[in-house]
Amino acid sequence: MKEILEDIDKHNLVDIEKREKISFIYKAKIYTIWIQKATIQKKGKGNVEILRLKTFYPLEDEIELQDLAENHKNILINHEINLFIP
């Protein structure tokens, strides 16, 4: 998952830190992840804000799939990943 998000992030098409939901195609299957900001304690640094992966699932809901098709662009990231952006 980390590698997928890093590949998406390096293309600067979407600011992952400002999105709660990201949908993408990975190896011909559509997935959605939900991200949540959280604060953790780090020794020597105090409170640190992080992004926490809340959920990750293959997208099968017909309404959500239709929304992606109608309201998002499907952008090629690499040979395995396509990103949906509004």
C-alpha cells in the first residue's frame, strides 16, 4: 500500500494529505482507500500529525462505480496503477 500511495503522490495529481478518499485501479481492479489524520506521540518530538489508513477495499458498489465513471478522470500513473481524480 505504501508503494502505491508513494507512486500516486509523486505525480502531484492529488494532495493525499488533503483527501479523505482516494480511488484507483491496481492490476485491473478498482480500490478505494479512506485516510484519516491522527495525532500520535513521538519520543523527542511530542505530538506529531500522521495520516492513518482507515479502510482499504475493492470497490464493487454500483453507485460508487458509476460516480467514478461519470465524475472523475481516470489518469495513468504507471503500468499497474490508474488514479481517479475529480
